[in-house]
Amino acid sequence: MAERLKDRFFTRESVTAFAEAIRKVYPEFETGRFLGLVFDDTFEEREVKDRMSHTTRCLKTLLPESYPDALEILVRATPHVKGFEAMCLPDTIGQFGLEEWDLSLDALGRIGRRIHCVAGRF
């Protein structure tokens, strides 16, 4: 049987690496708390896209409340993020940035220039 995408992406190892990439540019990031939020009682049941959205919501919980500050962290973290988990960066903007259109588009452009190089782990 072929490996399921949900078993290949958003693993404990890859999400931990993602958290460490965020922490590298935002030392206040609570990696342990983040992992506890991501790997809740419903995580195993989630499909891959839902895992991404869930991980994004957990990330948002631990970023600064200031949207511009949170965006800057995401942009600065982009070169350090590897794998499919990198898709949480633009997903954060898609889920939470509609009220800040100009800032969001600028950040998407800055992230997009770098993310194509790090997300291609299929």
C-alpha cells in the first residue's frame, strides 16, 4: 500500500523542525506548548490539509498579537523552514491577514520568493 500523505507530512519530527525554525528568529516562541497544541487528541484523525490548517491556527496562537510583528517573524523564518510545513507560512496570511491587505500581499511576495525552494519535499 502506498504511503498516505498525512503520514508523510506533519510528522512529530517535521513539526518540531518547523517550530525550531520559528524559534530561531523568535526566541520567545514556546516550542513545547506549540507541539502540545498541534498534537492534540484529534491530530491523528486529521487529513493533511486539515493538519496544515490546524498547525497554522496553533502557530497563530503563539505569535505576537500584532499582525505586522507576526508577519515579520514569518518572513524572517522562511529561509529556515523546510518541507511541506512551510505552507503554514502563507496559510497563516490566508487565514488571518484579510484585514491587512497591503501588509499581507507584501509578506506573501517576500515569503513566496523563498518558499518554493524549501517546500519541494514530495
